[in-house]
Amino acid sequence: MNSQAQSHLFWGINSPLTTLTGSGLLIIASGRISFALVCGMALIWVYVFSLCAAKLGKLPPPGRAPALLFLSALGACIFFVVLWILNPILALESSFFIFLSPVVFTASRLCERVWDFDMAEGLSQAVTEALILGILILGLSLIREPLGFGSVSVPGLDSIRFIQEEPLRILQASSGALIILGYGIAVYRYFRNRYTNSEDD
């Protein structure tokens, strides 16, 4: 595999889809479409806030890891407070995976990979990685909620039910999410292998 294939944001070895450090977050937040949207916004905010604060603070390498964990937790708290002001009920319902966002950010080791980049390039990488993970969570929720609950939810509004019966109840559970995730990973790896093989040719 050449260097271009390795560094690719979607197919490369550092892609959020390859590492899936946020697989627990993905399963928890994809239960409802409204949760997935809030989680995606929280991820983007935490990634951008933490990277900007770390870059502006010029953190030294020895104390960088605990400082990044603190900054990402602070970013998650700020996001939670703003959401609480806008909609306290939604903030309480979303609190668990909002506070998982710093863990996902720290596990991704984004700052280590982009520390030598300029601010614009680093922010572009941060937004792209958070966006890929957020879209993956949203895509899974678009399967789980309509088929599992027979409804569609929007942040701040009641769920819109379009089917009285719950067609595929198993998708509501974590086991159903794992089944969908397994099929999704298999399809992703198939296309990734085709992409990397074409890059090597």
C-alpha cells in the first residue's frame, strides 16, 4: 500500500472507519436520529475546540495527553451547557454520549498526527474525521429508528410515528446495531481492499 492510500481520510489506516475507536459511542448514539444529530454536532465541536485550544496553548509534549483530555472534557461540558440552555430535556437524554466524545477524541490521537500541520490544515482534518464518524452514526440511526421503532425523531420535537407496529424490534437493541455494524464493516473492508489494490497497481 503506498503512502497516498495510507493517508487517505476515508480508506487510510488512520480513518475513523478503520480504527472504529468510537464503536461504543456509535451503538449508543444511533438509537434515535435526534441523538445521532446531537452526537455528530458534539463530536465536531469537541474535535475543533480541543485542537484549537491545544494549538493556541502550544502544549509541551510531556503534558500534552492529560491536557488534551482536560480540554476535550471542557469542550464537552461547554456543549452540554449550551444544549441545556436551549433544550434541557434533550441535554439530559444526550448527556451520556456527549461526555463520551472526549474519550473518542483522545483515543483517535488526532493531535499527535496533525501537531506539525498549520492551523487550517489541522482543523480541516479534525472536522473531516469528526464528520465521518458523525455521518456513520447518523446512517446507522436512519436504519435503526425507522425499522426498529417505526418513527423518525427530530431534535427538540416529538417523534413522528409512521408505523404503529414495530417491524424489526431487534434493531432497537444493541445486538441489532452490532449486526448492522458487522455488515457495514464487511462492505467497507471490501471496497477499501479494492481501493488500495487499485492504488498499488
